[in-house]
Amino acid sequence: MSRTMTYQHKLAEKLTILNERGQGVLVRMNYIKKMCSDPKLKPSCLTEKSMETAVKYINKKFPNIDFRGSSQQLSNIQRDKSDVLKHLTSYYHSFLDVMEFRDHVYELLNTIDACQCFFNITLNFDFTKNYLDLIVTYTSVIIMLSRIDDKKVLVGMYNCAHEMSNGNTDPAYPRLGQMLLEYDHPWKKLTEEFGPHTKSVTEALLSLQLVYPRRNLPAEAWRGAQLLSLLSAPATMLGPVSCETIPCEYLAMEVMERWIILGFLLCHSSLNTNPPSQDLWKMALRSGMCVSLIRDEVLFFHKTIEDFFDTLKGYNKRIADIKEAKENVIISCGAIHRDRRTYLRGALKELTNILEDEPGLLAPKALFVFMALSFSRDEILWLVRHSENVPKTKTPEDYMDSQMAELLFYMEKLRTMMRRHSRIIQRYHLQYLAQFDALALNDTMQTLYVCPEEESVLMTSFVSTLSGMTIKQVENGEEFDFRGLRLDWLRLQSYTSVSKAPLSLKESPDLAKLMNMTTFHTMMMDNIQGLLQETSDLSTLCFYPRIMEKMFNQSCEEVQMQRYLIAFPWICSHFSQCSDPLCPEEGSALEKKSLKYCIAFLEEIAKQTCNVIMEICAEQCNLSDQLLPKHCAQTISKARNKKQKKQTPRKNEVQSEKPGTESQRKDRAIVTNMDKLHLTLTELCASFSHSHHFTVWDHTIIPAEFLLAQLEIRLARTIVRMTDYNQSTQAISRPSDLLAGVRAYMTSLQILTRYISVDVTRMLRSLLLQQTQPLDSQGEQTVTTLYTNWYLEGLLRQASSGQIIHSPNMRCFMNQSNENETSFSAQEYSDIKELQALAELIGPYGMKFLSENLMWHITSQVSELKKLVIENMDILVQMRSNFDKPEKMADLKKRLPASENVLKRMTIIGVILSFRAMTQDALREVMQNHCPFLIGPIECLKDFISPETDIKVTLNVFELASAAGVPCEVDPALVSALANMRTDNSSTDEEYKLACLLLVYIAVSLPVLALDANSYYSREYGGHHNNIHCLATGINQLVAAMFTTLNKNIEEHLKEFLLVASSTLLQLGQNLERIESKNRESVYLLLHLIVEESPFLTQDMLESCFPYVLLRNAYREVYKAFILTTG
């Protein structure tokens, strides 16, 4: 063949383009197979019941389908032909791509045979590799095509719809249909096709004899040679790693095995005639059970080859070889690969530690890095393939690896270092290329006897390109691109590999070895990422989710592996590499899958870390709880007994340990549970510390945020659980106990900052802020909701029914000593310290929520009171105008019903408002302690408010003050609640009238209280036993709020109330039946309490309508009845 023809064939360009195209077609076939295998994803026209007849008919008659004579079977396609075309067009054209690809491969392989090219992986590496890749890719495409069960239906149905729409068959259909029939039994057809190419294929495969056996060594041989060790020869540590077959050193074992197994299967005749072919083939057969075609599609080659050879004559010995190899795989292959992984873990760890310490070594030792990555990737993918298809063996543990995380981790560390220090690598290799490779190549050119013009131009361009580089290009950050040079080298290989070439690469091995090395050096300048992808891409794991999850779970169980668990989320960043431009449809699905796996791994690591942290916090909380004052009684009792020399404890009595004894340790070898927890926490936190962030499909992932998010969720649930709220029994923890527990957890969580750089304080602020809201970010109940419900349903409900009394002296609620004992001690939940603890826990926002719920209950009572006023409006109007006429009032009073009901509801309002006042005082104390600089200005602003100030401004200031717990003359929350009660139909005059008459109703009902046996005043509590002293608070605040909403004078109406109340109570004194009104004096005190608590009334006003002497006598009477006890 002439030289001109050799150049015109463009073998290098065609090999490059067809390999790239073939990978796209292969991905496309895999995608179609997955779609057709899943009933949910299969095209609808194949799954619809109405199409069943058409599908069966097409399958039976394919490819000779009679469109006109079978109108009945194909009628549904006729009806939906546009939809069929729409859904099946991409599938049909994908099969056309296969046919087109096959035609181009045929043409190129025939051209190569015609050129009588020689192949040697150690010389024309790129040419040989591309040739073998093309053969394997083509074979894989055909095998994938044969695995698509619905291919005939897809093609046949599309062609039916096409003919029905256009009136003629698609031009490519006859050839496509024939191709599908030919590949029903793919191996038979493929071996026929490759028969003429046996010589070239065998020559290329036999060149692997110099590479594959050297790579396929057991771990003992690696260990003896100290493979990948930089410390084995310290004297040469700074020297560059160089050899005559650099590209072969990081060539994947899986790739070579696929070449050998598929190549000799296609050209099987050489196995019977060529002993070296047999040796190489047998070695590959002993490498495992299967090879990958694409992603998770594998070929079980022992069975496939055996079944195919059964159909041929003279292959009995080869079948015996296959069976022997398979038995060898089952017995020993798993252990061999397990030992390799063990060795690689240690080798990569050593390599990573040295290169991390001295990144300058990355440049001269780059080949070691890529070899380490390639070897590791081979072992990982081998395990993944075989774990999914474990053979029947006595040692299944060989196909499990609980330490896989470590190997993945060090692979990722090496990849990261290569990317991070790319400038160092570029600087080194630029000098290598310009000052050694260029000169050596120039010298080699001078020694060539013959050098045609085309080859001379290419080699001269190599020398000029390499020698023209300077260090300044690296310093200036220039981007290098040597793709043209590498393609020219591939062209040169094709020119010099044809038969009778004037310049034969076979006769110039030095040139080939030098250019292969130079090619590697150029990739260090512009294609580090490409080499990393070639040697360490693990995107295949995306299609083995079950195996990944299994390996992850196994690594989680090993404490030593927990620091490497972050490697699994890191691996998810590889998954973007498995997409292909020829199959854009699967891009979004792959992206979602990658993110799903990454997030699942990170959440699981975070959950495990949270479990350990929460265990540590719970233990610290228990220790902190032992120091609380409530546990000191026993210690004090023992000390007192010892001082008084009382009886010593019995022999069998268990002595309780004092707090702090858990820290005493006589032997450091004793490992406590806390030691184990801290060790586990150290390992897990180390996993989060390895990287601040990484990228998965253009999504930035920050691992530490997953930990904080999980910690926030777990801590929120723990805090809520610590309340011990039981809705059925109305039991709950005291706020002070919960606060002590929360503080213990907060203190313990700070230890997390010793292990990992995270903002724990920010997380705690966010968490505690959420606990001040009714629901947290997860939509679950918070401490605020639980305590609000408990105080309303547990404490205040019983206080309203008289079982619990409000004690102004004690500033808390107290249990009544009667038969109906409550399930809790009210004072333990309502004293100053408990309410301050509550304010600490739920804060101003929580207190506001509590107030809103209190106001809702108050408005419910006010609504009922208004109904009573409306029912008795006529009587109340008369009483308001005749309150100073005793006879008239006595008559009207007999006609006025429900006085007890009015007073009961007002007492409930008073109890609620008294509790609110207590919570406001507690909130103010807490705010004063936390932010006195804020409370001062608020109080100052409130003091500037005067009666002349605009009511809106006044309410705004009062709302601000109330939010900080500062008491106000008018409660803004109550004003807002009452204002919201008003409907559009109600007029201001009507509301005003109802408010005035309500005061009259309350005032004229007060004497009824004297008839209640529980209305007596207790000097000890500072209030009445039926809580009627809370009427003072209720009346004052309710009147102030009602008349503020109506924009009326509060003082004027309180005076009116005082007059009516005084008049009715004075009439009570004229009652001759003393027995009925035995608590008259206690009721008199209500007037004094009302005036005392009101900011609008004075003692002078009271004395003007109610004699002071009666109040003085009343106090004397109630105090005289009190028996003071001391002890």
C-alpha cells in the first residue's frame, strides 16, 4: 500500500472518533435495556393492554410484517400512530446508531487488516489500546443489543407507525431488521465477523504478555518487591520514576482482562494453534468469574465460553481448561484479592502520609500515584462485581471487606493532592519536557536512518513545541493544551505501524519508548484530571447501591474505620462521570441518585455521631443531676446522725456513692464506657474534619452541616422527652429540673468543638429559639407548647376549681389540704425559681405564646359574662340607677339570677391574670439578668407615658414593656384579645353599655361570696381559700382593658364600681342572720385589695364610700381567727 494511501486512511482519527462514539452507543443500549426492563419506565405503547395483540403479532412476524393484511391486529397502532412515533423515535434511531457504528467498525477493521498493521502495547501503546478498545466496545454494544428483549417490538412497531403515517417503510428498516435477527445468537455471528481479523487481534493480545503477567501477581510478590513504597530506596526518593512502559504501568487490569477474554473468544482459533495464546487466556480465566461490559452489566465468561465452545468441534481441551480455571477461581481467587487489598491499604497510607508531608515529591513520583490509584480501583471494582455475584465457596468472607472505607479514603486523598498541587507538578514536568524530553527526542531523530517527510514534520513539531516552553508560563498561570501533540503521536504510530513503512516503529523501539514517556509528561501538564479519571474513576459504584450500602455498614461497625467513612460520600462526586452526551435523558436521574446516596451516607454518619454525643451528654446530665440540691438530703441526714452519734448503718445496707467517684481510677488500663464513647466520637468527628466541602453534580456539600442538622433534631427531641410530659396523668418535670438538664447538655456539647470545627453555639441558639415557638422546624411540639398546655390544663384548671390556692404571700400557688389531693405539689411548679426557670427555657417568645393562650381562656369567660349581662340587662340597668336605695336593691337582687356564676367566672379570670402577673415578674427578672442594658431603656420609655399620650402610642410602648416582663397599668395582651372579640355588627355604644353593666353585675354579686364557706381569708397565704382575692386583679385589669378598647375613662368607671360594691357590701352588714354571712369580714377585704392593686384608685376614694373602721375591724377579725404555730 502506498504512503499516500496510508496517510489518507486516517486510522488514528477514526480510531479516536469511533471509540468515543462507541461508548456513547453502548451507554444508549444500556439505557434502553434498563428502561425496557422496568415496567414503570417501559414505553406506554408496549404496556397498554390494547396493544397486546399488536405486540404479539410483531414479535411473531418480525421483520416481515404485513401492514395491509393484518389490519385487525395492528388497528390500535393505526389509531395511536402519532403517539407511537413520538415515544419510539429515540429508540429506533438508537438502533440505527448501532447499525451505523457497526458499518464504520467493519470498514476500519478491514482497512487496518489491509494495511497489515502491527500492534505492540509496549511500543505503539495508543494505537494498540485504541484498536483493542474498539473491538471490546463493539462486542459490548452487540451483546447489550442482544440483551434487549423488546428490540424487535420497538423497531417493528415504529416502522408500522411510520408506514401508516407516511405510506412507505423507513429506508433503513430492512437492514436494521436483518441485523437484529443476525444477533439473536450474538457470539456465533461475532466470531464469524472477526475470523478474518484473527492475526491482528492475536498479535495485539500477545503483546500483553509483557504487561499482564507482571501486573497479575499475588500480594506476596508485591510485598517482596516493596511495590509503591517510597521508603524502600531512600537514596532515590528525589529521582523521577521512569520505565520503558510508563502507560502500561497504570493500565487497568480489568481492561486487559476484558481484552484477553473477549478477544480470544472472538478469535478462538488461535487458542488451538498458539500455545502463548493459551497461556495468556488461561491466566485471564483464573482472574475471576465475570468481566464488566458496562456499568453493572457483566459477562460470566466461563459459562459463556463453555456454552459457545460446546457448539464447536475440537474444543474439548479448551472446555476442560475453562472448568479447571473456574474451580481455581472458586477456591483461591477471593483470598488473592483480599490479600491485595490488605497490601494496598498499607501502601496507600504510607504513600499518602509521605506526599502530604512533602508535596514536592508528587511531581517525580506521579507515576507511583497513578499506579496506586489504578491498582486500588481494580481491586475495588473486582470486589464489587463479585460481591453482587458471589460464587458458591467455602470462604464467602473473602467477598466482604469491612475495611473498604480506608482504601477509598486514601484513594480520594491522593486524587485531592494531585489536583491541589497541580502547579508544582506542572513546574517540574515543564522543565522535564523542555530540558530532557525535547533534547532526547532531537537526538533520537538524528539516529534514524530513514525519516519520510510527513513523519519528519511531526517529530520536528514535537521538538519545537516542547523546547519552546518556559517557567514563566506556569508562573503566569497559563493553561496548557497538548492534545494536538498527543494526537500527532497517535498519527505517527499509525503511519509507522503499517507494513513496509519506511520508518517502522518496530525497528525504532527507543523512539516509541521516549514518545510514550513524553506523552505521559504532557498529560502531567494539561490532563491530570483526565488521568485521575482513567485510573481511579469509581462511577460504576453508582449502579451497585446495595453493595455500597453493605460495605458502608460493615465499615461503620469497625471503630478503626469510622474516621474513613467520609470516603463513601466523596465517591458520589465520581458519579457525574458516568453520564454521556449521547444519552442526556438519564442525566437528571443520575444526579438525583448521586445526591440521594451522598446525603444518605452523610446522614447515617451524622446519626451515628449524634448517638455517641447524646450518650455522652446523657451520662454528663446524670452526673450533673447528682449535684442538684434535691439530692443533698441524704448526705445532710448522714452528717447529722454522725454528729449526734446515732446508730451506724446496717451491714447489708448499700452505701450510695458520692458524686465524683466515677472519676477516680486506680488502673489506667481499665476502659470505661465513657472512654469508649470518646474514642468513637474522635473517630467519627475525624471523618467530618477531612474536608470542609466537596461537590456532587454542581451541588456543594458541607458535611459538618449534616452533623449539626442531625444534632439539632436529636437534641430537640431529647429536650422535649426530658419534660416527661404525660397528657393522661398531667405529669411533667419541673422547669428548674429541665433547665438544669438542658444546661448540662449544652455544657457537654461544647466538647464537640475539641474534635471538629463546628459552630455549636449557633446550633444551640437556633435550637433553643425553636423551643420558644409552638412548633419546631420539624413540625413537632416544643417545650413551650408542653408547658403551656400543662399550666393551663394541670395547674390553672385545678386552681379554678378551688383545689389549688393562689398565695400572694408565698408568691406561688399552693395545694389545698382536702380530700381531693392533687397529683403534684403546686408550689414546686409555681414558685419564683420555677417560673424564672420557665422564662429561661421558653424566653419572651414562649411567654408571649403562653399569654396568648391565657388570653384565649379569659376571652372565653368574658364572652359568657356578656351573655349573662344581655340576659339580665333590664334588671342591671335599674340596679345601676338605684344602687343607693337599699329597699329597691333588695327587691332587684331577688330577681337577679346567676350571681354565683358571674363571680365564679370572674374568679377564673382573676386566677389566670394572677398567674400571668407571676410569669411576667419571672420574665422581668430573667431579662434583667441577661440584658440589663435593654431593660433599662424600656422602663425609661414606659415611664414617659402619661394619660395625655395617644392611646396607640401607649399600647405600643406597653406591648414592648410587656414583652420584657415589665408591668404596665393596662395589659396590652388583654386589650388586644378583647378588641379581637368585637364583631363587625357590634357598635361601640353597645359594647360600652355591656361593660358598664358587667361592672354593676360583679359589684352587686359580691355579697354572695359571704355565703361560701371557703371565702375566709388566710393570713398564712395572704388570700382567700377559694381564690376570690384574685377578683381584685381580675377586676382591675379587665376594667382597664375593656375601657381602653372603648377609649373611655378607666378611673371614672372604677369609682362607679367602688360605689356600687361598697353600697352592696354595707347592706351586707345590716344582715341580722349572722350565720349566713359568717365570712363577711373576709369579703370586706376585697374592696381594700381592689384599691390596693389598682393604679387608678386611692385609699381616699375608698374611704369616701366605705368606712375605714369596717376594714380595720375586718382585718382584726380574720387575723384573730388565725392560729400562729411555731416549731
